[in-house]
Amino acid sequence: MNEMTNSWIGKSTIRPDGADKVTGRAAYAADTNMPGMIWGKVLRSPHPHARIISIDTSKAEALAGVKAVVTAKDIVDFPVDTPVPLGIQDMRWMCRNVMAREKALFHGHPIAAVAATTEAIAAEACKLIEVDYEVLPWAIEIEDAIKPDAPILHDFIQFEGKPSNIAGTLEHKLGDIDAGFAKADVVIERDFNTRPIHQGYIENHACLVSVASDGRTTIWSSSQGQFMVRAMTSFLTGLPQSDIRAIPAEIGGGFGGKTIIYLEPLATILSKKSGRPVKMVMTREEVMRATGPTSGSMSTVRIGATKDGKIVAAQGVFYLQAGALPGSPIRGAAGCAFAPYDIPNVVSRGFDVVSNRSKVAAYRAPGAPIGAHAVECVLDELAEALNIDPLDLRIRNAAREGTKAAHGPVYPRIGLLETMEAAKAHPHYKAPLGKFQGRGVASGYWFNAGGESSAQVNITEDGNVVVTTGHPDVGGSRAAIANIAAELLGIDYRRVSVLIGDTATIGYSNLTGGSRVLFASAMVVTQSAEQVIGQLKARAAKLWGIEADAVVWENGEARPSGDHTGNFPTMTLAEIAAKATATGGPIGAGVQLNTTGAEGGFSTHICDVEVDVDLGIVRVIRYTSFQDVGRAIHPAYVEGQIQGGAVQGIGWALNEEYIYNAKGQVDNPSFLDYRMPVCSDMPMLDAVMIEIPNPKHPQGVRGVGEVPLVPVMAAVANAIHDAVGKRFFSLPMSPPKVLEGLDEGTLQAAE
Amino acid sequence: MAKLHVSTTVNGEPSEFLCEASDTMLDVLRGPLGLTGSKEGCATGDCGACSVTLDGRLVCACLMLAVEADGAEIETIEGMSQGEKLHPLQQKFLELAALQCGICTPGMLVAAKSLLEQNMNPTETEVRYWLAGNLCRCTGYDKIVHAVLDTAAEMREAAR
């Protein structure tokens, strides 16, 4: 494809779902109602760790207006000794997460659910459920959970032959680590600590479920995958997948947090029992207590380099908090941490630690920002020790085509070096800084995913186009798909409607996650559109009485070519569509693929901060992200991913954390006290998109959604060090912590 | 206790509803009135996704009792466009990609419109502080602030 002549790819077109979203018409999960609908509410554990001795629901069931009650015995049980994998999840853990089974494992863990004619009656009924708990000692922080005498969450977990809260490990190895460190002139080793962070989507989890008397089930919910909703609900309720139609509502943010379900199986069983459609909507407090977040972590990173700045060995140990049930993203932390660099000797280990807080869910490049935070801070210190510019140190060691990464791959053509060089050449890197201002840099990597996707491209009778795909659109993917379809078909993008199909109307499509949606959808849409173009040419050929291969498709029209050039007037898409019935019937094509070749994403960031040394407040005053985006199909939404990721990272770096009280309960489950960045906290954010097309993709697309978060916390930490001469190894670098770190000596040195 | 009867004006149209004394304006907008453009992100006044105006003043519908609407004029996102014609802010949000998931967008637009009604020429800082009560987790606010500033400039030009 000649990019100079592109009409739509690379253009920031108006999104197909835009008008509905700016007028309030777009229907999110909580916006749908049904006749006869009743309301479900969840009773949640008040304890962080407790054995459930008994549950008596009789008083709740007797309350006027109550139509059904659900407890763990209504959910399909998956015994703990047999894995039941579904993607990266395991239904053994999912069945215990949606409803506490043997034990309540965190404050907020569902114990029972009630459906009643009003939300108020359902809430009242929850209070009437009598639960006899045996409260157990708990462990929330990683250091508490891995102590030798720590309370054990699960009897079935053993580590090194003993009951443990370490549920899993992972190791990546390359070369000879001891020999590597022996060659180092400088070695830096540091310990790091990051806090669990909620994904912070503004839309609370919600669903509406209708189970008909014949078992046919319809689910409206907001998720990052309607097929995930269908599969998990099927597993947990025993209904066959063919009986469940999961309809994706517009999703009000997910960031990984909506790649698993919480309410859908409860509402399904409540609907089945009551014979009524059931709606459930979480409060923000429920979201904060019982959904997400990403892991907190404890890490140690050690890196050695020679005097000339060549990194010869790197070692990382990453303990990640899984929450109540196994499954923290140790693969992302241990796998991505060193991935931007060509290092001959690497050992990177991950430990999955269960503890008494809500089970983690994916969050934007799960685990990778944790690994990058530690590694990129150590690199900054290494650069200082070697007296080398921090970007030069990275450039000297950057992975490139042919580099063997510790986590496995040998890289194809990648654009990491270009991000670093662009950062170094950018005016931002040379801009003057004032008193108590500082600049930090960091790089990052994310795997990116391929996987299953389906698309259907249909030509309407009036010669326009409807594209259906199977991925919820979290950030503008429909707009990019419209650009691609319009480009291939040679028509105005406004003639292309892009819809997200439900599980009954489009083929299986894996989650919106792993930065995979546009990469994978573009592949199936491209192949579908190519088949449609083939049909259009054949129809024109039939009308003209010539061979199909004598027809070319150009600018939205069929044109006779070769010996037939000029023999017939060109035919537009509309003209061919109008004759479709006579020439063979409807025109359309669908393609289903397991896509491969996503290839990783790389990014380098520059952050400037100003530290208020009296209050300990750190303000980000300038931020520029440089990212290899492959090909920006819709540049404005690619920029949006980059900018949004930066701000999430700034929140993680500076403010966001859960605070627990003495009873092991989250003490700040609200947006007032869980402090996400607001508009007045932020400067404008520059996004420099570097386009090194992915050679394995028809349009050169590389996933862009997750790597924007990966380098951020280290870039901020390094900038704070540059501003005040003090290194902080523990997040968040919130005002009290910064103030405590700024002693007289540090401040005098900084001035 | 019998429900309370409220007569109000919503988006310029006379409107009546029955509510409990404890119902919030957001409960009534999203429930009996069927205006689900106002979103509940927190129900504690921290996210701004339910921003509406009450007699021209920007409020969170989740912090307002429904009975307070009696005799008052409420404006919601559903009243922002004139038929098919989008308000300049709505159009600019689309053109500049100032929304991703879109859940904060109704509240953000209502709040931004309220700003421009009071201050046709806001600085970037004024826009940022005015919108500080409207959380967005997707965009990092950059494109939203640009959209508001650009719209203000265009509206000033159009008013000359």
C-alpha cells in the first residue's frame, strides 16, 4: 500500500460511535432495563480472612419482595486439585472469587446474593442473611504473607514442600549470570516496592441477565470480551454456551479490569431461580473493595556494567501480590523487565504470592510496569555511577533486530532504538530546568498479543458497508477499522458502519486486551474486504461477460482491464450492489483467524517534575512519550492511548494506593480518598509516534495500548532524583513520603 | 410514606415525577425519567460523570435530592444538542478525539458548557481547575482541554 495515496489510513476520522457518545445516547452496562426486571445485590464479607461455618438465608428469603437468593452452593464447584484453564484464568479460582466457598479471603468477598423487586429491598435482605464466621489471622502485604509463620490462605498451596502463600514461580535465564557479574566494573542493586493500583475505570461493573423458562439466557454487560463473559458464565452456572447470548454494552473503561467477570454468574442464577430478568450494579465502594486491582510488588534488581557502559549481567527477583487467589502477572514483570536491552547474562524470577485482598485482574501491560520501574531506576543510578547520559546508556545497550531476549524471542525489526534517539534529539531533552525541577527518562516493553478474531464484511443493498467484529471497543478501534475498510474498498469512511457483534452474531473473538484489538481485527477485516472485492470484481465481470481476472478494483469502482480496457464504463460499488440479486445474491465475506505476529511494543519517555519541597508535592510539568507505534491507522486515538497511559502511570507513581485499617479493611474505597490524577494535576502531554511498520501485519499495525504505561513510574522517580538528589524506591512518591525523604542535607545539595 | 410529587423542567420541557425523599436527582434522571446519559461513577460527588445544571449552576446529580428539582430548571447532556445539530463542544470533542470509552464524556461536556457560559475566554489553567471535578481515566485530559480551548476560541470568533 502506497502511503502517500492513502485516503483514510493515517487520518483522524470521526469515530462511528461518536455521536451517540457525545449526546448521552450510548448504552453502557447500567443503562439497559427490561420489563419485569428485578434487582440483585451482593452480601460481602466484613472480614479479610474467615472460615464460613454456616449461612442462614431464611430470614432474607422471607422478606416481602425477595425473589431469589444465591450462595456458593449454587455456583459450579471446581475442585482445587484439577486445573480448569480458560485463557490466562483458571475456573478453580474464578468459582471461588465470584462467591466465597470454604473461606472468605478478603474484605468484600461475596458471600451471598439476593434478588428483589427493588434495590433497597435487596440490600435490606442482604442484612438479614446470618453468617457464622470463624475469623482467622490474615496477611495482606507481601512481606507478611511470605514470613515463615504467616497465616496460610490455602492448604493446597505448597512451596518447597511446605504450606505457603507462594502459589507459583517463573524464571527466565540467559547466559551465565555469575560470569557476567564477574566482568562488571560497576554493580548496582536496589530493592523496590510498588503498591496495588486499581484500574480506575469510571464505569462500575454492571449487568442485566434474562434467563427464559427454556434456559435461553441473554446477558447485557460491560466487559472486555463478550465471549469471555459467555464462557465464564457457562462454566460457573453449568449452562451450555449455546444457550447464552452475551451482548456487549458500551464499556466505560476497563484497562484489563474487565477481562474477568464478577456479577454475571450471580445474576444468571438469580434470574433462573426467580424467573425474572435481574439487574446488578456495583457501587464504587464495591468496585474498590472487590474488583481488580493490579499487584503490589517487592522487587530486587541488580545490574552490572563495564566502565564503558556495556551491561554485562542483570538479575531481577519480583514478588507480586496475587490477592486472594493465585494468578499475579509475574510473567509480565519478570519477562518484560529486561526486554528492552541486549544483555548477555540474565536471570529474572517471579513469585506469585497470595494474600488477603481482592484477586488481582489485568491492568495495562500486566506486571510490566512493575518490572520496568525497578530496572529503569537502577539504570538511572548506573548511568550516574558511570557518568554516562542516561539515554546514552540505554542507546548503548538497546535491543535491536536479532537481539535474543531473556524471555525467549529473537527480535525482528523493532523501533526501540528509534524511540531513544528521538528522545535524545527532541527539544524537550535539552530544555532548561529551574530550581527543584528535574528530568528523568525510562524505556519499556510489552509483549503485545495476537489470538483469535472474527469479522464479517457485508455490502448493503444500497452499496454501503457494514463491518462486524467481536471485540469491545475501549478506545476508538471502530474508527480505525472504518479507516481500513474504507481504504481497501476505496470509498468514503462515512459509508462504513462498524459494529461490535454479540456472541450469537459474530464468530469467536478473544478478549480486548494485550493491545491486540486493532492488530487482530485489521487482519480479519482485511482478508474479509479482499474477499468482498473479489466478489465485486466477479459480479462486474459477469455483467460485462468477461473473465473475473480481467477486472480491477480501484477507487471504489470495478474497471475492465487488459484487452477489455475502456470497453465498458466503470461500475461503482452501489451499481454492483443494486444488481447483486441477479448476479449471484448477497455480497459479503467473513474471516476467522488465530492471528500471529503481533510482536512487542517499545517506548521511551521523558518526564520533567517540580518538587514543592515545603509540602512534598511532586508536579509533572512536562511529559513526552516516544513510541514505536508500527502504523498509526487513526493517529488521534493512538496519541490518546499514549497520553492516557502516561497519566495512569503518573497516578501510580505519585498518589494512588490502598490504605488498610487495623481490621484488614480497605479504608479508602472512594474516588475522594483513592486519589487518581485530575485535570488540574496534569500538563499537556506530548506523544511522538514513530512508525516502524510491523512486517508481519498487512497495514504494519503494532499494538499500542499498553506499553504507554510501562516506563512511567521510573521516569517520574528518576526526574525526582534529578530535581532534589534523592532516590525513592517505594511508590507512591506521595507528599508525606517525599517530605520525609527531603532532609536538610538533601535540600541544600539540591539548591 | 407516600411518594413526593415533583414538578420541574428538564431540558426545557415540563416534567413531573414521584420520588422518595431520599432519592437523588441522578436516581430519578436515570430511573423514571429515562435519561441515562448522566452516569453514576461514584455516587459521592467525586467523579463528575453525573454533572447537570440546576438553574444554570453546575452540580453533581448524585449529590442533589430529587425534590430539590421542584420548580427548578434542570439541564442534562440530553438537552445539549439542538436536534441533529451538535453543540460546538460536542462537535469539537469528536473532531479532536477527546473521548475514548466515553463514560465521562456527558459529564465533561455539561461541565465544559457551564464553564464557557461564564467565561468565554478561559486560560488552560482555568479549564483544568474547572474540570478537576470530572474524572477521566482514558485520555489523560490533554485532548479534552484542547477541545474546550479550541471551542472557546471558535465561539468567540463566531460571536464577533
